Amino acid sequence: MSRIEVRTHRDRLVWGPFSDVGPADIDEVENTIGRALPVDYREFVSIANGGTLPYAVRLPAGDEAGELLEFSSLTQVQGDYGLAAGWARYGETVMAQTLPADLLPVAQDGGGSTLYVDLGEETYGSVWAFVFGLPEWTGRQPSTMGGRVASSWNAYLDVLTIDEEYARELWEEATADPFDDWSSAVVSWLDSGLPGWRQRPWASD
């Protein structure tokens, strides 16, 4: 595993590689879409641009029996698939048929499900998700759903957790080469989002 850059925001780790972005780049996005980004999201993307946020959120929100989903692939500020491009395309997507009109796509899960920040007046700054259902044989979320996840971006970061199945997988990778930078990155990540992980059977073997 090659060297990995790690940045921290509100006790959450973001893994690189990162793309450089400055205030002028974010200003340009705001001018293009005609909306100001919420301050907490703007602060986050200014340090996390191009990175990976390796945590999960439980959906439906607040349901302890809900599915853990990882919107880990962050939308970059610039580019053909950046924030402004996603804003322009949102109205043409199937998600726009059931979710509020003024949502900015900010992250994906790799399977078509998307996380949004709301730029509408009444619910400005809140975080929404649209999740595509999967076939029953996968054992994962079987139905398509969409809804509000958190009242703000910082509130979203605060409810993130680590999927233990994913934690086990990455721990096995890390212990295969304990002197690699990857090992330190995984340990820091587990400390940040999975309390008591060292007492898990898979970590103590």
C-alpha cells in the first residue's frame, strides 16, 4: 500500500489523495450556481476536496435497524463532475422527482446512491440522501428511499460511524503490513469512529 495522506475535520478522518482548492475556487462555484454554500460544508470541502470520507450513516435516519451506507466518494469542487455540474444536472435526475428541488450532490456510495446538501430557503444546510434499493440476495437495503439525514453538515459528520464489516476487512489489510503508513491510517480511523474496537474478536486475534 502506498503512502496515504490523512486529514482531520471535527474528529473525522478524510483519506487522500486530495485536490488543491482555494477560497476563489469555492467562490466560483457559488457564483455559478447562484447560491452560497453552508459555512460548515464550505469549511469541510476546503480541506477534504477530492478525498474519501470512510464512514457510514444509518438509514433511515434514527432507525437502529436501518442499513449502514457509506457515502464515501466526495464530489470535487471543480471539474466536469464537480459541484456546479452536479447542481445543473440534478433537476434531470430521478431523485429530483421525490426530493426537494434545491439539492446539491456532495457525495456518492459507488452504487448510484447520493448524498446532498440542501440549498433551499426553508431547509437550508440540511443533508439529504437518496438510496437505490438492491436485490434481496445481497442482504442489503431492498427498497429505494430518500429523506433527510441530518439538520446540517456538521450534524451529519457527528452521526457517522464505522461499518464493522468494513472495519474487519481493512484491519486485515493493515495487519498484513504493520509497518506501512496504511496501518497507522487504519488505526487512527478506527479510533475515530468505532469505540472499543480493540476488544473485538477480529482485532485481538
